[in-house]
Amino acid sequence: MRVKNRLVVSGLAAFVALAGSASFADDAVVLKVALKGHRFVPAELIAPVGKPLEIEVTNMDPTESEFESKTLRFEEVVAANGKATIKVKALSPGRYRFFDDYYKETTQGWLEVR
């Protein structure tokens, strides 16, 4: 009987883990930003408080970029003419800076959570 109970508990734990990851995808707010001429379009994104985010980055430039945010704790190299999706946990209200680490002078943007 003990082995059967362990199998049931293990199965439930696996189900909860999978359901949790699916829940993130279902609840996430999708934000889109493009890199064009080493500038973000749009330069400011707006997101709701308390919702996980997926930031879809499209690099329309012929050079790779490094989409980064120190305050949001991510950095992702996006290939020239490529795409990337960054997952961000639910955030508190605030203004969060992001940038292209390769072109910091011109490529800066903001994520405002309200």
C-alpha cells in the first residue's frame, strides 16, 4: 500500500508542477517591442501590476543585440533579424529600465508597471 501511495503523491506533484508552468503561459501578459535603427519601438511598454509577462523582442537590425535589464534581472542576445521571448515574473508598480547592451547610448527603453 505504501508504494501505491508514493506513486499517487509523485503523480500529483508532477501534475501540479506542469499545471503551474502552463498557468504562467495562460496568465502572462504579452508585450511586444522591436529594435529598429538601434532604437526600441515603442520605447515604453506598459504592464499591469501582479501579472507575469512575456516580452517578445524582434530585432529588425542587421546586427545582433543584447536585450538587458539590470532591475528585471535578464539579458538575452537576440540575433540579427531574429526574435526572442523573455519571461518576467509578476512585478510591483514601478518603472523598470531596459536597454541594448551593445548600443546603450541610443537603445534605451522603459517598462512601466501600473
